[in-house]
Amino acid sequence: MSPSRRLALYLQDAHPVREAMEYVQYAEEHGFEAAWQADSRLVREACVPMAAFAAVTDRIKIGSGVVDCWTRNPARLASTFSTLDDLAPGRIILGIGAWWDPLAAKVGVQRTRPLQAMREVVESVRGLLADQTVTFHGDYVHMDGVELDYVLQERRPKDVPIYIGATGMKMMELTGEIADGVVLNYLVSPDYNRRAMEALERGTAKAGRSVDDLDRPQLVVCSLADDRQSALDNARMLVTQYLGQQPHIMKASGVPTSLLEDVGRVMTWPATLEQVKEASKLVPDDIVQMICAAGTPDECREKVDQYLSSGATVPVLYPLGDDVRQMIDVFSSD
């Protein structure tokens, strides 16, 4: 079945990998164009499940949504995605982001000058994937005559586009300048998208191109149920977790600072399930609905349409709840 519009699936760490493999197959059967897998906190690394998804599918693209630019050496990052392309030629997307605190600092990563680091990583990785010999003397990337040294396989450029997962407007502008696409974040509002589009336009103008030349998939939390309140309550747990653990996303979306502070007083790092449940009592329905597609099938479709009308090119649907196939069915039947 082919849906009438572009659709993609987002997977994090909520499902066993073998179960997620079945969901990706089901999405491919229903015309979804891509499946994206995150580096999920310190729970699930992205590239192993990406390989699993690629191995059991034939057409659907497989993207990292996202891996970070700090913890993988750029040469190893390029060789990893070159290997994924060997498994699924022309179907792999490298989505890369600048990570976030407090997690980065807790594992010893100092996120100083992330814009410069991202520029250097993207430039060097792109060169290696293009089968170039790369010498790079930057502030973060240091390479001396490095190449992906194929010996026992065909030497060829790898068709792996690079997307940046940007949240702040400076990173968004850099994305417009240097990337093949942007992975727009989840748990943001459609109003946030309008500011993001302005920043992307400034960046693409620097590169002498149009924002229309930039693919703009957007992660969208989708909590879908026939019972509207159940859908909202299900989404509220995830929203609460991000209010406490990734407040930079919440601030970008316009969530009141007072709510972030209230939640932060309840949740530690890493948060326990009990803390998330307790803090979720502080999160009102209107905040959940502002930044999620949550509710009945019609309400979820309407919210997704708002993201598309404010700049996204394809929704990357992050299913909450047990019935992932129902969500795929609802959107593929449009």
C-alpha cells in the first residue's frame, strides 16, 4: 500500500529490537519511506538496530535520528555508515546531533563550541564517505591523509546523505548551510517550526540555495487511542521525562520556566519511573497537546498537518502505546 503523503517511523528504546524489526517491516509494507532509530540516552545505541532493520527490509530508508558528534571519532563514524550502506546501498541516512546536558557532562563530554565541532565533523565525514583522502586540521577534527581504505571490496563513494538534528536557532542556521537535511525535533510546537524555518532560510542563503532544497523530516510524538484521555495520559509521561531531562527542547518550544523548575524539583538524574509518575501530575493537558500529536486518530492527523504546514516535509511518527500497527494503519490509510 502507498500512502498519499510521505510518512516515516521513529523508534527509540520502548520495544525489544526484534519486535521493532517487525514494525519496520510492517511500515515498509504500508508505504512508509523511512524508519529512524535514535541513540536513546544510554539505553540503546542506534547503529545495531539500524543494521537489523536494514537486513530485513528491501526499500525503506534507515536513518539515525540521531547519533551524536562527540563520542564517535569522525573516521569511525564514516566507516560505520559506510558499512551500513554496504548492507543497504542507497538506503542509509546519517542523522547527527550535538547531544545535550546534563548527560554529556556526566560522561565527560564538554560540549564547547558545538557549532564548530559540528561543521568539522560533517565536512570530514562527508569527504570520507565520498571516497576522498581527508587531511583536516581543525579545532576538534584532526586527520592526516585518512581514507576509508577499502582493500577487499569495491571502492566507491557511498550515497549516505547527512542530516543534522538541530534544536537551537544557531545550529539550525548551520544546518541550512552545510547539511543535506534537518531532523526537526519532537516535543516542540508548530510555532517553534516557523522560527526554525527562518533560521534554515538564513543558512541556505549562505550556501546559495533555497530552503526547498533541504529535506525537513520532523519527529512527532504520536499517542493515539480511541479514548482521548488515555492518549493524553500516555503522552504526558514522555513529556514529563523530557521536561526534567532535556529542558533545552522544552525551552525552545515555549514551555514556562516555572513548570520546568517544578518538575526538576521532583525528578533526579537518571529519573526513576516513580519520579516521572509523580512529576507528571504537574503537567497540564494543554502542554501535552501543544507539543504532541495526542488524542483520537482525527486529532493526531490534525496535529501532524500543523507540523507539515509550518515547515516539515515528512512526519517521523514516534508511536506511544502498545499498538504500533494501529498508528501505521491510521496514517497509511489517509
